Amino acid sequence: MEVSAYFERYQKIVSIEQRKNNLIEELLQRVTDLEEAFSREKLDHEREMRFNRDIQIHEIELMDKLSRVKTIMDREPFVAVLLDGDGMIFKDEFLQQGGQGGRNAASQLSSALQAYVEDNFPGISAPKIMTKIYANMNGLSDICMRGQIINEQSVLDDFVRGFNGSMPLLDLVDTGKRKPYDKIREMLDLYIYNCHCHQILLGCSPEVGYSEKLEDILADRDLIGRVSLIEGITFDRDLESLKPSYRVTNFPDIFRTAKITPALAPYKAAVTAKPRSLFTPSPIQHTVPLSRTSTNTTLASNSTPITVPTSFTNSANILSIDEFQVVRPKATNSTRSKTVERNRYGQRVDRLDFKSIPREDLNRLKKLKLCNFYYLQGECPNENCHHDHTRKLSKNDYFILSAIARMTPCRFGLECEDAECMYGHRCPQSEPGKKDCYWGSSCRFEPETHGIDTTIVKLTKV
């Protein structure tokens, strides 16, 4: 065999060995890379394990802390009941019984609230019910005496003492001259974010401030469902429009559904006739006894005589001549008509144009709490009057105030012959020919004062 053949064989063997060595080197490099990657993964895994362990420990601590906080939050749960005494007035039978009436009212109110909370909020475990009623007690006492519900203020004082002394979480608070709404607004802000307060039951009066506050609550999604409403005296239009957005209840066996109707004027002269549903006294200055005739009754005085309808002068209605006295102010508005306008049926027709009065102007003057006697009749007869007598009014303000006064029904209704009577003789919300209005059966005006023909055909001079 030639040498070249051996050399070729040798070259093949060397080439094989070289490929083998290269393969081994590649395998070794691969193993080295894998070992380094494994080491990194191992370190990352150990780091994640430590992190997860720390997170788990922290989560356990947080859950424990949250449990403790929830236990604290669930401790002493309560429901706050805030009632405005101008709109939530206890029924006559409670007020008339003095101290015992106060205790009875507190007991029945507590039971009614407890039952309502249990039925509507079963998720609240044994809550305490804290009830606060805010009222101007002097004003309430005055209107109760004028409405012949009580005969002296001490009866209402005894009622308050009986109410406040019956249960530790029921309070009837005298707000003095400040409006109950001012107090309730602050208490509402205090409780609405309180974690221990699980629900607020709000008893409103027909006042503009409540509708605005309730609209603000609806605008905050976190507060939806936190407030429920209690209706006493029928809500006004603004509050009525919000009722679908709130849970609403009432307690007709405990609270009045209509305002107290004054049956006595705010002075010593009294009308002892059989009362109708509402009474609106004439303003006073000179006291004039009635003299009875066969056809009608005329008031004799130095001022313009006033004729009282025959239907109010029969023996069934007036107990004695001297008991019925009418008084007049020192000065009256010279522009006031001395005639009474009537339709073809002889019914009195007041000129009303409420649609021309902007709602904001009407609400603005209502909130001023002006004295109608002082501004419209010349002098206020009530020495303890709580209404404003100090403001200067424009001609338009006088017009609006006259319209507001017409919203209060006159006791004599369509038969009133007092040309200077500032109260309403027909429902301002009703339209001619329609025997109903927006308020339906809860309207303060008598049914016969609705749907009146407003076409004036004759005048009655007085």
C-alpha cells in the first residue's frame, strides 16, 4: 500500500476527531449556559417566595386589622331620626294630655320606628334608634292655642317634659328663634358619613331648603340609599317630585297630616262660632261689637262698616253677641278696593294671577317670613309675633306678598264680604269648571272653593 493512502486515512481520522472535539466543546458551553440560567431562575424563585411570604404575612395582618375595624364599626349601630317640628306635629290627642300625652307619644313613636326599621333594614343588627325632633316651641305653643288644641302654654310644656323624660334616645329640642331646618341640616351632615349610623330617617317640613339638600344627596352616588323620608304634613310640590327617588313612609296615627288651623285670632277677641276647617282672622285695631238685625249683621265703628254674611250670624253659630268681635288696623292701603267682586252666582271672585309671578320670587318672599298683617293691613296685632317687620318692600314685593296671603284660606270662603280681607276665597290652584286641583283631597281650601266661575258680573259695596 502506498504512503498516500495511509495519509488520506489519517486525514479522515483527524477530521472526525476535530468534529468530536467541537461537539464536546459545544455541549460543555451549553451546559454552562444552562447552569447559569438555572442559577438565575433559582435566585428569582427564592426572591419571589420571600416576597410572597411577606405579602401573605402583610395580608394576614391587614385582614386581621380590617376585622378589628369592622368589629368596631359594627359596634353600637344606630339609626338617626331627624324630624322638623314645623312639618312633623303630633296629633291633638297627644298634645292635649300634657305630660301623659308626651309619654304616650314617645312610646308610640318608638314602637313605630322600631317596627319600620326591622321591616325595611333587616341587615342592621339590633340598631339603636336615636330620635331628635327640632321645633320652635313658642311658635308651636302659639299656634296650638290659636287652634284651640290647648288652652295654655303649660300644657305643651308638660307634654315636652313627658316626652323627653320617657326614653333616653328620644329628644324634643327647642330651637328658639332659629329654624329647625338649620339644626337638622348640620345634624344631617354630621351623621350621613358616620360609619355607625346605618340609616337616616328625615322628617321634612314643606320648605325649600330640604328639596335642595335632598337633590345634593342624590347627586352623590355614595349616599344613595342612606336617607329615607318621613312625611307628616303633606309635602309641597318640590318635595313631592323627589318622593320617587327616596324610600318614604308616614305615621298618621302619631303625626298630623295637615297644618294646625288657627281657630282664634292672635288677640283676646275671639270667634266662638262653630269652626270650619280653616279660620283666617281679620287684622285688628278698634274692637267693635256686633249688632244683629233680621237680615244681616253690620259692624258699627268709626271706620268703614263691615257686613258679615247672614249665614254666620244665626244662633247655632254665634253663642252671644259680645263674643264675636272684629277689629281693624289704624291705617289701610288706600288703593285697596272697597267693593267685593262677584260672579253671576254671587260667589266672591279674587283676582289671582300666580302664573305671572316667577317661582324664585315667590320662594324668596316665602323664606323671608314676613308678617302679612304688618305689610298688608298696616299693623300687626300680635305682640309676640315671630315674623319679620323690618324689611323695606318694593311695589312688586307687596304684590307677591298679597298673592302669598291669598294662599291661606279665609274662613268665610266665598261668602266673605270684607273688602279688605287679605286671605284667599277660592283655591288658587284650581281652574274654572274643575272641581279638583293639584293637591286633591289634601288641599287646604274647601271643595266648594274649587272650579269657581271667575267672570265678574257685579260688585258688592261695603
